Amino acid sequence: MRDPKLREIDERAFLRRLDPMVDVYAAAMEPPSDQLPGRHTIMERHASYPGFRAFVVERRGALPMLASPVLGFAYGFHGMRGQWWHDVVHQALSDLEGPEHAETWLGDTFEVAELHVHPQAQGKGLGRSLLNALCEGRPERTAVLSTLDRRPETPARHLYRSVGMVDLLTGFEFPGGGPRYAVMGGTLPLAPYSPAPRRE
């Protein structure tokens, strides 16, 4: 396979790729299959949010096990009151440390809504490339996201820590049930990648 291509896509191009992007989401997250139509609807709605921005990584050569050219994708938008995720997390942060703390992180924020790489394409730096491209040049003060809170920690969690993101909530259960999440946030621009020092 030739080097995959990372590029920014507009709202229309995003909507055209919804099916293969949901396939990547399903492969990476392994949710119950009955949740996928709802995820498709949510992603379609997100494309209309203010400040929407999306990137996709697509293959430029054959990858026999993958029928779709989409290897990974990421998107986000300006977080604000009235958005479900924003309001749930704002309330949780307010309950934890007060409204000022919540406003510090969510008062002017870019919400990284989804970032996924197909398992067969992971470990090649595609997630880091997507995150950096997505957040580069954003006008907001902070970037926030939620990621699975598992032990041992996931590679995604390590990625977010490596660019300066910190835990805002851990073991958090969103309304409606499901797995526990960590909500993380960082000040924009994100910190340059700093790999952990090697042990001798």
C-alpha cells in the first residue's frame, strides 16, 4: 500500500463518507450493532454544528482486508450550550469543582467529537496526524474530548496525554449507560509531541 493520504474534507464530502466512517468507528470501538444507526444519525447532525471541521485518511493503494478506502477520520466543532455532550460534561464539571471550572474548559472550546483509525491501520501514527491536523489553527481556547477509560490505558489515552491533555473526569458514565469514559482537555495550541524517555 502506498502512503495513505490525509486531507481536510468539507461538510458535503463528510456526509458522502458517512457509511465507511461508521464502519471504521465500528471496527475501532466494537459497539453493539444496534447502536450504529444512531451513531450515523449523530454524525450527520454534527456536520451542521458551528465551526465544523473534518479530516480523513484514505488509502491510495490496495489493502486487501479493507474494502473501503477510509482508514481513519476525525472531526470536531465549536462546543456550546444546547449541545448534548457539552451540557452533560459542563454539569458534571460544575458539580465536581464549580461553574467557573466548567467554564474554564468549556466556555470557548473545540470539541473533538470523533477520532478513529481502523485497527488494521493502527500503530502507524495516523491518529496523531489526524489529531494534530484537526486542532491546528483553531481559534478556541481549549480542546476537549471523551475517550474510553480502561485499564491498562488505551493507546488513544496515551496519545492525548502526549500533546498536553489532562483528565477532567474519569470513570464517567454518560446518561443512557454504556462504558466508562475519561473526559480530557488541553489548552490550544496543543503541545508538540514529546515521547516518553526510554529506560536504559
